[in-house]
Amino acid sequence: MTSFLTHRAHVHDARLPLHRRHSALRTCLTVFAPYGLRATYHHLTLSAEIPRRLEADPDALARAVEELHEARVLVARAG
């Protein structure tokens, strides 16, 4: 099983190509997707304002993974 925290770190790693960072975000979604995979990804693209061309705003990936991480922590505390 993949580690959410490991892939979260990959999303933040600016040395990695953007497509690898985006792939790491998608892997995080396979580990934790509270609304289901597609709905959670759609929510994150809107809330973090992930552009179609990732080069336009590479920090959007970090915003998205941090929102997902915060939700994961809240669910873990509640459960």
C-alpha cells in the first residue's frame, strides 16, 4: 500500500517534474478520497484552482494536497 505522507512530500518536491507531482497528488487521492475519487479531485481542482496547464500555477498542487491532508487529519481525529 502506498503512503499518503510519502506522496504528499512528492507533491511538495519542486525538484520533481510537474507531471510527477500531479501523479503523486492522484496517488494521495487513491489513499484518501472522502467524496469518492472523481468528486474529491473535482473539488480540489476548484478549491485549489488547479489550472489545466500546471506550469501556470505549480503551487496549486501543494494547496490541493494540503487541503486533502487537513481533511484526512480531521477524519482520523473524529474516528
